Amino acid sequence: MRVGNAGPRFPGGEIETVEESLNRRLEMELGVISKIEVEIWSTLSGRLQSLLIRLSLVEHLSPELLGVLLGGDTELQEEFRQHCSFISFNKYINAYLIQHLFRDFLCTKQCLLSDSEIQETYRAAAYWSEQNGFLADALSYYEKLGDYQAKGAIEEKIKSRIINYQVV
């Protein structure tokens, strides 16, 4: 019987170490990710795959921003609605949420996007975030774009808000 970094007990009475527990969890997640690849990802159109990868670049996925990224493509919107049970809408924060393991999976696919697709996604997210008061998000997207002039303007807005708040 092991002493020290004891983890959960199993029916046989043995104790799992932390390392064994982490390895078991990693194996489980890799199994889930491979199932996502085979059973879900391979059934989606290339256009929907590209959209989903682009969505993984965005932190706050509002319905309006999703609409911008869809570009008015009603066929793609319908396919998104039909096949994206792993993305749910949270009415309390008015945003879509991507299930964590699926987001992790999508992040591994970001290398499939062209530079222009990444830039376009960040630019749309930055503009939407700025217009809707998510200044910290806008700041992050402008930095990823290398648009330091826009980033500086956002920093000035943030400073102004802080100064105005302190005066009141």
C-alpha cells in the first residue's frame, strides 16, 4: 500500500497516486477528443468546421458577433443550429458557450485557419467588443491583431472611465 500522494481508493483497496490519476484523466480526455474527431468533426461540412474553429478564437460569443462571423449565410446558420449541440446559449449572459472539451478540440485545429481568417475573426471580435463595452476583450483582440493605435485608443477609454469613476 502506498503512502503519500494518495488519490481515490478503488474497489480492490489500492490507492491511486496523483500521477496515476492525472494520467487516467488524460487518457480519458484523449479518448473523448478522438471520439469527437471521428463521430462529430468528420460529419461536418468544411465551412462549418472553419466557422467553429474561428469561434474558438473568441471569448465572448454573442449572438450578434456570431451573426457577423456567419456573414449572412443562412445555409451555414442552419447547419450550425442543427449540428452544434455542444454549443449552448446562455440567456443570462447573452452568449453562446462552447463545451470545454470541444473548445480544447477546436483549439487544436486553429492551425488550419489562414492568417486572413484569423485576422478577420479578431477584427470582428475587437470591433463588436469595443462597441458593446467589453473593452478588456477589445484590447486583447487589437493586441493580437498588432493594431496598437486601436489598442491605445481603448486604453485611453479605460483610463477615462477610471478617472471619471474616481471623481464621482
